[in-house]
Amino acid sequence: MVIWVSAISSVAMIAIGAVAVMSLRDEAMSLANSQVSNSLAAFSYSYSKAKRFGDIEQPADDGSADHGDFDEFPGQGPGTVIAMLRDDRVVYASAFTDGEPVPAPPDALRALEKINWAGGDPQTVELGDMGSHRVGHRDFPGGERLVSAVSLDLANKTVTGKGLTVVILVVVAVALTALGTMIVVNYALRPLRRVADVAAKVADLPLDPTDYRITARVSPADTDRASEVGVVGHTLNRLLSNVDSALGDIAASDRRTRQFLTDASHELRTPLAAILGYAELTRQDSDLLPPTTEYALARIEAESRRMASLVADLLLLSRLDEGGDLELEDLDLCDVVADAVNDAAVSAPDHQFMIDLPDEAIWVRGDRARLHQLLANLLGNARVHTPAGVTVNTSLTRGGGGRVELVVSDDGPGIPEEIMPNLFGRFVRADKSRSRELGCSGLGLAIVLSIVEAHGGTVSAQSRPGRTQFTVSLPAAGQLAENWSATPPSMS
């Protein structure tokens, strides 16, 4: 706004200044024309009088003549040149300085002889070193032409000086306009800045899953709908209230869903245990049971165990979402990784499990059981969804900023692209052509994400045919990268 106002003001002031300078120039030319007319009238009168009394001889045919006494031509201002031409040749010429006539310079005479006298109006001519002059003429019988040239030096200096003054005034006016506009705009936009501050504050809200409330509002002083800024502030308040209400409903629904999952998972554990127990009890008399009944009991046991595992996973997710179910301690993550990889190698002999650990311990603060489960899920995911013979690599390194990076990768066929955006979602399953086992609940990677977030870390995945990699970043114990040591940090 300041730039545009300054630009418009500049154009307007430059136009006004240009018109003023042009008007001054036209006025100076008009004044010069009047001086030429007066000079020419005085010259004509004096010349006619002198010629009538024989003070000036009639020029000869070759143009020569006695110039006579130039004192007979008074009334000429300083810088004025008068001359008489015959057949476009100067036969009389005189220049006036401080009222005293002197012979005109030769270059001025040559310039006068080159003038085109076709028009009757005065014209501007350069008379050599004498500078610009306004020249007028009057023709007499016998081919004589009287010429009067008035100097434009004073007029040019006046126009130049006034033009410079106009330029300075325009620059000062534009600067003052820009400064004033900036002050006015800054003052007028203060309410808008306060509205923007409220919007920025809301935009930076973390929106914690346990608290979706948006309490920031535009102050009543900035919501007066009589002004444009007030309309924006009032509309923003309505928007924030609407969003706050909607987020509150979502938070309440989310809490109810979590509570339902927690309660349902907890309540289902007992009947599932009872079903499994009765099935196992009944199979103790398997010799007396027909084959179909024994098969049915075996399936009941298998599905009960699967259901119990699913319920346990759901219960774990609910507790992790609520920020509970963690027993934190300072532990050596190398031991956890080594144990998890060894367990996976025993349970999947048809895969090759490789491990790369640093020589010294890497300490983190976390729940040993949950971190072991995290590794077990990642390794189990690689085992279940890759063919036999695939190599699974697990490495643990120290990252920057007091972070620990755990990488689990395999050289299997990769994860389908359509699954990648929702890979860590709940009940997300890979394509059946990639899975070697049925019965996957689709909660493994969701549990990985919940465990990582509960420990203040992040997890990401990259996949292409022949290379699938999961990277887990966890904060080091104490969050101090310079305190790496083979012994755990002291507990306060």
C-alpha cells in the first residue's frame, strides 16, 4: 500500500511539476517574444529616423556601407543583438552589453545569415558563443531586413533553477508522502496485526490428542463490524468457535472410542480365556472324541489364541494412546536389539538375520518390554511378508542431536505403493501376494508407531523392490549427545 500510494503521488507530483515547468518555460518564451517585439520596434524607429536624416548611408550593391553611429539605436537590453540584412547578408550588426553597443562576433553574424526567415514569428537560434537568442525580424522596402535577437540566457537560467526547485520539492514531497503513508498505514493496520497474531497463535497450537481446545480469540475491540478489519476479526472468532466445537466433539468421540476399546478388550480377556480353557479341557479326552470334533476343538483353540492376541494388541494400543502402560528405565538398547534379533533368528530359520551394533553401549530411557516388542514387530513384519532366503539387517547407530537411530531393512520384494501412505494405520494389511502367512491382525506397525511416539521418537519407512527400510529415531538418555558412555547416566 505504501509503495502504491507513493507511486501514485510521485506520478501526480511529477505531472504537476512538469506542467509548472512547461508553463514557466512558455511564460519565459512569451516574455522573450515581447522583448523581441519591443527591441525590434525601437530598432526600426531609430533606423528609420537615422535613415531619414541621412545618418546612415544607403548600402552599395556589393553590400558595403558606412555603419554609422550605433549610439543612434538606444533602448536595447544587455545581450541583445541587432542587425540589418540585405539579400540575406549582414550589412549592419551590433551587440549590446550593459547598454553599450559593440561589434557582433563573426560567428553570430554567420548564424544570422543562415536563418530561414520564411515565418513571421520569433524563433530560437544559437548565435555561436553568445548562446541562445530569440530572434525576430521586420522587412523594409528595398530588400532590407531588420533583425533583433534577445538573449535567452536569463530565461534559461530561470527555467532551469525553477525546474531544479520543482524536482527537489517533488522528491521531498514523495518522501514525506511515503513516510506519512507508512505511519498512517501502520496505525490503521494495528488491529489487523492483532487479528493475524491470533491466527498465528492458533496455527502454532500443537493440538494434543488429549486436548483439542482452541481458546484463543480476537479481542472485542477488533471485532467491530463497522470496519473491514472488524469484519475479519468477527469472522475469525466465529471460525475458531466452530472449529473448537467440532474438535471438542471429535476429542469426546475419540475418548469414548478409546474407553470402549479398553473396556471391551479388558472384558473380552476373561471369556476368551474361559473358551480356550474349556477347549483344552475337552481335548484331554480326545481319544473318545470323533475326528471332526477334535478338529473343531483345535480350531477353537487356535482362533481363541488369535482373538486373545488381537484383544491384547487393542488393549495395548488403547493404553499407549492414553500415555500409560510404560515402565521407564535407563537401559542399554544394544542388549534389547541383540535379544530381539536372536529371537527372530530362532523363530525364522529360513531367513538370514544380520546385526550391526556399536562397540559401546547406547543408553536410552524407555520401557524394555515395549522396545523389545517394537523390534519384534518390525522383524516379524519382515519375516511374514518376505519369501524364504531374504536377508534382514538390523543396525543401531548414534544420530545427531542426542538421538539414536535404529534401522531394520530387508531385500525382499518391497511394500506396494498404495499401502505406503497408510502403512502405520490400524488394520492395514499388505497384498496377499507379499504375505506368506495368514491371520495377520494388521496392528503390528500401528503398535510400533504408538510405542515410538510414547518414547518421544519418530518412525519412517521407505520401500522399493529389493529394499525396504524402517528407521526409528529415539531420544538418548538425558537428551545429551556429549554424555555418551558405557555406563548409564546418573539418576536424579
